[in-house]
Amino acid sequence: MITMQEIEPLALCMATQNLFDKRFTSNFGDNIILRSRDPELEPRLLRIKREINSMMTEKLYLEGHKMNIINNIDRIMSLVSRYASIDLRVVEGIVNNGKELIKKVMAADSFDEIGAMEAVFKSQMLLPVYELYVKQSKKFR
């Protein structure tokens, strides 16, 4: 049986990868805007989507977006410590890569710059966390 605690580092990585998605701004709110057409939410989300995609107003949202990414990476770095007994070097690598990625996110000036970091996040954080999770899962079977 898998517990929430066991899967939390991996789930957080997956959620964070979505924040790095290059299509984040273009796909923002599309389920409600294009599919469900919620009359209350659609106009408000459409306004936000326009603002996120405008060079004049994207900065209003960029700092909060960066804050969420940084917070998630910090939490991932904290949670992977539970995998130290499986492979300490991989855990240390994830933590060091997380710190470097936080520096890059802090310096980003646009959603495009953040989107360009997606492959780095995936290769240096998501996949190593996934490998540790799989090793841990096999250990308990």
C-alpha cells in the first residue's frame, strides 16, 4: 500500500514541472474557457490570461509564479532527505541542483525564461526523485 507521505516528493515534482511548462501562459484556464464555459469564471480567467500573455502586465503574475516554483523546489529538497538511506549522493545532487535552479528562477525576467528551465528541472530533479521513489517502492515489496 502506498501512502501519501511516500508519494509526496514525486507528486510535488510533477506539480512543479507543470509550473515550468512552456505552454503555461497560453494554456492557462483553457478547460474552463474553452470546454466548460463557466459563465462566472470564464470572463475573469480570460482577463487574467490576456494579462499573463501581455508584455505590459505579465510581471504582475511572474513574481507570484516564481514564488510558487521556489517554494515547491524548497519543499522537494526538504522531502528527499527521506531517501538518504537509499542513495545519499543522489539526494545531495537533487539538493544542490535545486539550489542552483532556485537561483535561476529568481533571476528569470519572463515566463519564457522559466519555460526554458523545464528540461533542467526534469533531468536534475524530477527524474532522480522518481528513481529514488521506485527504489524505495521495490524495497518494501
